[in-house]
Amino acid sequence: MKKVAASVPKDSPITVAPESWTEKHSGAQHEDVYLRVKEKDRDVLNKFIADLAGDLAVPNDREISLELMSPREVSEGTPDRYYRTYLLKKRAGVTGEYLAMADESWDEMGTPEVAFTMNRQGAGMMEKLTGENVGRKMAVILDEKITSAPVIESKIGERGRITMGRGGDPFKLQQEVKDLVGVLRSGALPAPLKKSFETQVGATMGQDAIDKAKFSMYIGAAAVILFMLIYYRISGFIANLAMTLNMLFMMAILAAFEASLTLPGIAGLVLTIGMAVDSNIIIYERIREELRLGKSPRTAVDAGFQRAFWTVFDAHVTNFVAGIVLYSYGSGPIRGFAVTLLIGIVTNLLTSVWISHWMFAVLVNRRGTVRTTLSI
């Protein structure tokens, strides 16, 4: 590699970057020589490497490959990304088909790292390969691109780990770990992925779906409001007012967390409207039962809310547990629906029980005079 580096023209954007490091445990000193170039000049480096195909500096069983350096390895404050070269063996010692598992892990200091497990055949191959190359670097390649090149610190058998070093931004370090886990899992697929076709949804179609979802929500809300007004009269107006406050609270919480309202989120809003109506109906029917027993409106309201509370609370807790499960094990649209559902459960319990009870208390005991009738 040093012979290759010596042939780089002086006016080329390619730079020679030596790197010294100490082998762990043995203390042996090593020096690597890289060819480094900015991301925008990658084609220049590719052409330079192609021109060296017949050069004796590159053995026939070796090849030069590129690695996009991680942001942690680039100087702070520079917006440039760099490619770095590696001189590799053309034939891979171990391939992804022998990988059984790869996942995130943490060492005793809480630093993220990659833990992997090989199958029975791969464990033997890995043990032989790493045993013969302790102190050297082993490249991890996906789609003919180097994604990582950790140093082999000791012989690895069935189980191993890849440390990412210390220092730098811990969030960038954790993201590198996640990216490498994704690469290892992709490499373990039994067959290569090839794009056979793609479908793109334009802005017009997406906006049309959102508009229809909003229209369905408006129609559903209007039908619920009309039903409550006709069937429960003044009490129905209180239920509609509580439902409106519920929607406002939900939108305020979503806006506070800068959440985007997607189609699953709209579905969660519609479900919350149904839950609010269901809670009010349970409470109102309890109040009606108390009124039929001959109790005064004030006593009937207090007893109705008190006796219906645990029924309403139990239903909300059950839905809340379901929302947590959806958020924990779902992804994408499922999580968006679960977030809206969880927020709606909390705000609905507040508005349908406590705020509604307060409004009924004002209605039956307005201006110091106790009402003898209740419109419900």
C-alpha cells in the first residue's frame, strides 16, 4: 500500500494519511497508510485505483476498496465527509450466511457495541480466521462497500463483539452501532436483494387520502354531536362541549411535542371521539336510573358520576394497556396510531369525568338555586 501511496500526484485531491496504532495486549506498533479523499472527489480516487489495475504494487489476490469515514473520525466543525482506502484480500474469509444473530449491546462502562453470534459452521471458520490474524483489521463489506474495519483483538469463536472505540459524540457512536447491526443483519440474508420495481405515491394522491380522512372525521363528529343533542338535550350539549375540549387538549399536546398528524393519527382521533361518547352515555344512563328512583337532580348527578366512574376508568385502563402494547411492538403507522390513542385516553378521562361533573354541578346548582328538573 505504501508503493501505491507513493504514486499519488502532488496536485491530486487525494491525500496520503498514515495512521499509527498499538496492538492491544502485545504492545506491538503498527502503521497503516490510507488514501483519503473528500466525498465529492470520490470519482477521482476510483479512477486512480482503476489505473493501478496492472501495477505490480497491487498483488493479484488483493484489491483496493473504499470506506466512507464516520463523522466521529472527521475533525469537528468540518462539513466534509471522506473516503478511505483499504487493501483487502479478494476472497472473503467468512460471509454473512454463517451469521446467526447481530444486535446492540453495552460493555461494562455503558459504551454501545455490536454483539454477534455465528452458527456452528461459521464459528469454526471465524475461529481459524481470527486466530491467524490477531492484531490485523477485518473489513465488514456490504454491496462491495466497506462499512467498518475493526481490529481483531483476540481469537473469536461462536460469539464475538465489535467495539466502536470511545470518545466523541455518544449519540453518533450509538447510531454507528445501529447502522453496523443493520449491515450485519442484511449480510445474513440467504439471497441478495434486487429491486424489481418501485411504486411512488405522488403528493396529489397523498393529499387526497388525507382530505378524505379529514372529511370522514368531520362527518363522524357531526353525527355524534347531533345524536347527543337530540337524545340527551341539555346534557348532550355538555357532552359535546366536553368532547370539544378533549379534542383541543389532544391537539395541544401533539403540538407541544411537535408531532405530525398522519392518517393513523386521524384514525386515533376518530376513535377518541367514540370513546368520549361511550363514557358520557354510561354516566348519563346511570344518572337517569337515579332520577327514576326519585332522587333530586343534584343527588342523581353525584351518584351517577360516582357509580359510573370505575366502569369508565376500567375501560380506559384496558384501552391504555392495548395502546402501550401497540407502541412497544408496532412500528411506523402503528406507533402513530398508538400515540394518538394514549393521549386521547388521558384527556378523555379528564374531560368526560371531572370537567363534565363540574359543568353538571354548575347546571343543577346555578346562582344558588337548586334545580328540581334535569334535561337528560
